[in-house]
Amino acid sequence: MFLEELLQSPDFGVAVGNLARPFRERWGLPEVHQLGLVVPDVENAADALVKRGIGPFFVALGAPRLWRERGRERQVRGKMALARYRGVELELLEPLEGSDFYTGSVDPEGRPVLHHLGFRVADVDGWADRLARAGYPLWVRGRLGLGPLRTDFAYMDIVEDAGVVVEFIRWRIFGVRFVPPGPVLKAVGGLERGLGVRVRA
């Protein structure tokens, strides 16, 4: 599915709420927090969306502190961008150096492709274990860090049942659970654009 299909829906929130609904209801998942969108170039995709009134995007590049894919730790690098749109976090992701995890979702025409649905949870490993015991493999367990900010995440392979990947996410700052507010992402993204710099992890 392309982001464009959701943007053209009469009600964006309803369209997002309908994504993988049977699976989400069966497992009692919380509301969709994030749309993970794969793009060939984060900067170009973010610029195109800003022209449509979405963003500006906070852009970061670098390497996660942990990337364990199918049980094997890998050294990967990548670029991502975050913005809020109508209550939903949009995450733009380029294919990684060191893994082809996102590569298969790249659209040759450059359109943002829905790769995963992200859910904020208090216990990333607890949710991952719960699904893994039911036969949905843990695809990636990872951790990001930027100063006092920490993000733990787990990607679960539910593609066969739901058509997308599920991601469990927990943000913390100084050890306290935290969700980056949309206005903060917008302000930092605007500052980055104005200064012509990007955050490096």
C-alpha cells in the first residue's frame, strides 16, 4: 500500500484505523501510533511531503546501538525522518547499509510504501514474546540512542496474516517513558531545514 492511498481517503484517521484491523483486534493491540514508510531517498520524500503541508520532518542518520535480525547481530546504518500528521507519526525510512530489511518495499517510482505499523507499548519484549509464542517470528530487535533519548523496538513478521510488519516501540528520556510531541518534531525539523544540518546518531 502507498501512503498516497491513505492521504486520498475521505478520512485519514479512519483509513489508518482500518489497517490490519482483524489482526489488531484479535491481539488487543493499541491504536496505530506510526506508519513506517519505505522510500528510496528520505530527503526527497520529506521535501515532497513538506510541499503538501506535511512536516517538516525531523531527519536523523547513523547507526542503531543494536540491530539483531533473525537472531544475528548486524552492523547497519541508515537514515530516517519523523513527523506527525493528523495524530499519526509518519516515519520515512531508506534502505539500510548492512541489511536488506527495507529494500524489498522500495517503489521504483519513489512513492512512500507502507512497510509496518508501529505501536507504543510499555514492554517491547513482552509483546514480542507473546506473538513469537503464537508463531509470529521476531524479525528485528533493535535499540536507538541519541543523548538521553532511547528507543527500543521490535519488528514482528506478521506479513502472511496482515500484509504488513508490526513494530513495538518504547521511547524513553532519562529513563522515563516519553513520546516525542508533534510540535517538537516539527520545530526540530524546521530548525534542521533552516540550518541545513541533520542529526547524527
